[in-house]
Amino acid sequence: MHKRSNKGIFFCPLQDVVDIISKKWALLVVNEIGNHKRIRFTILKEKLRHVTPTVLSNTLNTLESNGLISRYVFKEIPPRVEYSLTDDGRQLYNIIVYLMRCASSRDSAEIRKCSCNALTEN
């Protein structure tokens, strides 16, 4: 995983990505934001019915600190916050859509109701 040289320690870029997207809600959050382009926390929470507000907030913070989403705060009272994908987040979203298309096209695929409506939107 790590490679040491005389310049320091190098980390496997794939491991970094896996560490981020392996979190339970990370891909679902990226997918939902990608489906809406810009979305508020309350709407995101409604779409991802089983996530707690604390877990959603932590997931959003992780995705933002890793450069996959942007958080825009409107100067209003009460404050309004919207989330959108960065360029890296859009690349990940496109990969998610591709994976969903591959999974749903398999002969053994069983399509169930879910929040991943990117298959019909793209």
C-alpha cells in the first residue's frame, strides 16, 4: 500500500478513493447530489430516508473535505445551504451511473425501488 522513497511516503491513490467511497452513505450521497445538481440538506435527508442527520452531516463534511462536493452558504436569515458536486464529484457520479447501468443490465439483475434514479435521468 505505501511506498517509501528518499522524498517521503507515497500512498496508493486507489486506497485513498476506496477509503472515501467505502463509507456506508458516501456513494448514495454523491449519487443523490448528482441527480439534483444542487440540493439542500433537508431535501437530501428526505431522499435518503434511512440516514440520520448526524451521519448525513458527517458524510457531507467528509465528501467536502475530500473535494467531491461543494457547500454554498447563502447570506440569508435563516441561513440556507446547498450542496453540489465538484468536477471530481461529477466524475465519480458518472462512474456511479455507469456501474448502475452495468448492474441493471445483467441477466440476474433484480430491479428494486431505490433512490438511484440516475438510470432514468441520463
